[in-house]
Amino acid sequence: MYRQIILKGFNNNNPYVRYFITFNENTYILVLRWNLYADCGFITISDYENNPIVNSRALVNGLNIRNNKLPFVLAFRHLNGETYEPTLDNISSEFAFIYNDEAVE
């Protein structure tokens, strides 16, 4: 089943957020930061013990995160399939992470 992680609360007032997702009894920590200088967001993924899995990947529309330590592919997409890049004003309302919680890679 495909699941979405909506980026609730990630905006001008809060350019740093942390989300927890659980998959097959393992919890992963997704940290999102908006870099004002680069004018884009970055994601870091760690396991629950805060061991890094993915370090500072730019949040660009169409990003696919594959890693042998993650049991899924994490895709960053516009909710309606648009091709423009996210801004801090629209990232929480128009973009999401999508993954298949039944597919183990």
C-alpha cells in the first residue's frame, strides 16, 4: 500500500521539522531543514538510535531516495504531479513523500 508523509508544519515559521515513520517495527527519523541561502530544503534520515542513513539530500521534485538500510524507496513528489520545485511557502501544502509500505527492497 502506498503511503504519504505530508510535510505538515514545514513553513516560514518552522523551517526545521522532524518526522518519525515506522516500518516493519523499525522507526526512522526524517529531519527536514530549509536552507535560506540555497533556497531549498534538505532531508536527513536516521534510524531510531540516530545513526545516519541518508545525509543532507536536496529536496527536489522527483527525488527518489534508495538506500540498502531503508526497506523502501522514498519518493518526493508534487501531490498533483506538477513539475515545478518546492518553495518554503508551498512545500507543506503541495508536496509529500510517498513510499510503498509493502515493498521491501
